[in-house]
Amino acid sequence: MTDNAFPQADRDAVYRAIAERRDMRHFSGGVVAPELLHRLLQAAHQAPSVGLMQPWRFIRISDRALRSQIQQLVEEERVRTAEALGERSDAFMKLKVEGIHDCAEVLVAALMDDRERHIFGRRTLPEMDLASLSCAIQNLWLAARVEGLGMGWVSLFEPQALADLLGLPPGAKPLAVLCLGPVTEFYPAPMLQLEGWTEPRPLSEMLYENVWGVSQ
């Protein structure tokens, strides 16, 4: 342990939050108090970003009719995804892929417009804006977990259709529909694992040394 390390209890809490974070699809309604929602979004806003560009933009969806329109976009893409999956289409259609109508809060996370002017760290890797937004979403996810709230990342939508629905300016791009709120319980393991869709692979299969494909 270095001199800059947190106390053991704090370190344990961080690792526990990481281990118990789940992509939630089942919510129990309720509300998220305004001060708590602000605290969660502040945690997201403290994420690292390449060149300090802070490309994240969050849109809180408080209009129930607008929620329904977003849910319809998700449903349309769910059907298209099932068609693309071929022989696994029936199994996919049985999965619960979103909780838009059930959760307390819906947030849309988007990339800002006019990102081309940010060159620092993006000249050869322009997708680092997306990586930065993903860090903000992960911060939000972990903060929600320690507050006892579930969060689910929904990516089943046609980006331009959602952008048009929400009035995003040219160049901005929605990346996630985030369902947030109280849950009855957290899944003991990733939902897709519990549903038999797939199995997570161990770190040992993804860790190489010096060159690709050579394990430690």
C-alpha cells in the first residue's frame, strides 16, 4: 500500500461497487430525489476526458409522452436486432432489454456537437470522445450503485431518429438511454448470464504480455 492509498474500508467499498454494479432492466418505480440526482450527475461530470473536452451532454426526460416515444424507438430497433440475429431471434425477443416505463428517471447521454475542434488526444484516435462519455456513464453507474439505485444502459435505437426526437444539433449524437431508479434487488450476476444468453470470460483470456496473444 502506498502513502496515497485510501483506508482499507474505503478501498473495499470501491471494489465492492465495481463488482456489484449491474446493467439493470427491472425497476420498482419510485422517485430519485433532486439532490440525489444532482449528486449522481456531478459524479458523472467528474469523469476523465481526453483533452478535458468534457463531451458529455445529459438530457433528463421528464415528459411521460416523450418517454413513450423513446420506448417505441427502442422497440423498433429490438425487432430489427432480432431479425439480424437469425436463429437466436426467438431467444433474444424473450429478453427484457429496457425499463423505460418502469424506472424513476430516464436520461439520454449524448456526445456534444462541434467535436472536430478538439484535437488534443483525438488527432489519431477521434473516438476518444466516445471513450470519455463512457467514463462519465460508468461514474454515474457506480455512484448509483453505492446509493442503492439501479441503472441500465439501453443502446437499442437508431441514433439519428433519437437525435431528431430530442432536437439535438447537427453533429451531436445520442449514445445511451439510461434507466435509473430504485430496484427490488440487484441481479446476483449479469442478467445475460442468468438468462443463459452468454457467459463472461475470465481476465486470463484477455491479458497478454508484450505482444498480442501471448499470455503471462
